[in-house]
Amino acid sequence: MLCATATFHAAAQEYNPIPVALPSLQIAPDARGGGMGDIGAASMPDVYSQHWNAAKYPFISGEAGIAFSYTPWLSKLVDDIHLLYMSAYQKFGNDNLNTISASLRYFSLGNIEVGQAGDLWQTISPHESALDVAYSRRLTETFSGAVTLRYIRADYSTGDDETTPGNAFSADIAGYNELYLYMGRSEALLGLGFNISNIGTKISYDGGNSSMFLPANLRAGVSLGYPLDPKNTISVSFDANKLLVPTPQLPQSDETDEEAQQRIDDYQSISSIGGIFKSLSDAPGGFKEEMQEVMWSLGAEYSYDNRFFVRTGYYHENEYKGNRRYFTFGAGFKSGIFQIDAAYLVSSAQSNPLDQTLRLSLGFDMEGIKNLMR
């Protein structure tokens, strides 16, 4: 009996996901990256690069663009939970080496009726939102860097004194390198990128009595685009992610209530910047558990004439860290004026809020629109 109890306790300790505030900041907002398994650190630059890696913008072919995305959430159960996303960029300077970009994210949790004993007090609309602005510059022939500043707000207020809207500020630091390689008789495009995102303050929903970590994250990726012939191109991309948030220390079988509270207080007292460095080596299970905290995704995109696109991908998270595992499929069409993309997700593990959900994105090339109106 004691042996069975000890075995069960050890197994329970292995499941140790990292809690973060505003998990919606981690949702892939666009259907192109979402169709390739939530990939974007080093994939070909597009108008949605703000979320993945703003340093890609100086290498984008157009001078300005704007895009909108819609992602339903729990669509099988409700119809009023969704993510709305808008991003835009504008190059400037005589050499077009500089880019200013911005995005607005709004995650609606629907309408919730608050009451007690059958009496309706009010209807609330909790939501999470983020507004960011980035500056990116092409520093060499092949490398660019970017800095993003972000304001974050979460409002789950129920009208009482116990909950208050939470506000936070964060920044991203990103880099992207793009170069051409000869593979056989063809010239392939190799992309390398990284993005350290949501480096900032913690956020509180109770007037500062307690606080939570933002989903600070290190994303690194590589992509390779290979032209099969002048009209057919295939690209393969790989991304790896690790939350830069401290891992909770698991309860011990013999700890007292005071020791348990001290463990919780110690975790709460970690600063946001200190937590980033601590997150690299604090997993209770040592190096093995640190590796379990690395999420990865693999995706591919086929392009015909740079107009028609077919995509697929796979996303993997360790079963003891959340167990999000799913396949994605996508397609897109691009003209000189606009681009429309769609993505579909199929979960291969536990139920995913986006399972069997169709996501849509629509982007516009402002230069193409100007040329059309002349």
C-alpha cells in the first residue's frame, strides 16, 4: 500500500505545467502561421510577422500592408468567444531599410451572466487585449533586428471590490537572418530567426495583492525554401519555444501547511526579470524536465506561382507540460492587392479549444491598392 502511494505521488509530481497570465498572447493569430503548425520565427516574411518575429519586416517585398484575422474559440460549445487580430507595417527611409509596425489583439471571453440564487445581477464581458508597436531595421545585407513595445490589459471585473482590471507592459527583442544557398542547380533561401517576447512586468487582478507572470517566451526557428522550378516552390520550417517563466516547485508529501504557504509565497515573490533567468534551470526534475518544457513545431508550405498555397504542420507539447498536440492544414490565395488564408486544426491528444476550428486571415498590400486606383 505504501509502495503504491509513493508510486502514485511520484507520477503526480511529473505533471507540472507552467501557469501564466493572459495565455491568449500565445495563440497564433493568423491562418498562415497557424496552417503550418504555429510557425513563424524564420518563415518567409509577411504582414503577420509582428506576432512571430518583427525583425522579418525589412525583408518583406511590399512597402506597406495591413491584415485582419479571426479565430473562433470553443466554437463547438459557444459562439461568442473569439480572437480578433489586426497588424500593419510601413517601410520608411530612402533605402527602405527601416520599418514601423503595429498590432492590436482582442480576445473576447463572451458574455457571462453574474448572479446568485437565481437573481441576475449583471452581464459582464471579460476580455484580454494587447497593443504593440515595433521598430525594425535591416542592419546588414542579410540580418535585421527589431524591438517591440507592448501594452497589455485584462478585464475580468465582476463589479465587486475583489477583482480589478490588470495592466502590464512588455517588450520583445527579435532578430532575423536571410541568405541564399546553392543546392544543386537551384538557389534556396535559408531563414534563421529568434524572438524573446513579453519581457516585462507581472500583472495583478486584485489590486496588487497577488500577481502572475506574463508568458515570456523564447522562440527560435529555421526555414528553407527550395524552388522546384520557376513556378513551384516548397518550404520547410521548424520552430522551438520555451516559456521564460519559473517552474512551480511541487508539493512534498511531508510538508506542513506553513511550508506549503512558504513555497507559494516564494514563487510569488520572484520578479519578472529574475524569473526569466531562473526559468532556465529551476525545473524540479532537473535537465530532463527543462527539456520537457520545450515545445516544437514542424511545418511545410507549397507555393504555385507565388499565388496559390497549400500548408500543413504539427505542434508538440510534452504530456506533462500541457499536452497540446495537433496537426494543422491550410491554404491561401494571393494577388497583387490582397491575400486570403485559411487554417484548420485537428487535435491528436487531449481536447483542444481550437480542435476542428476554421481560422481566417485577410491581408492587403497598400502599394497594390494605390496602383489599382491610379
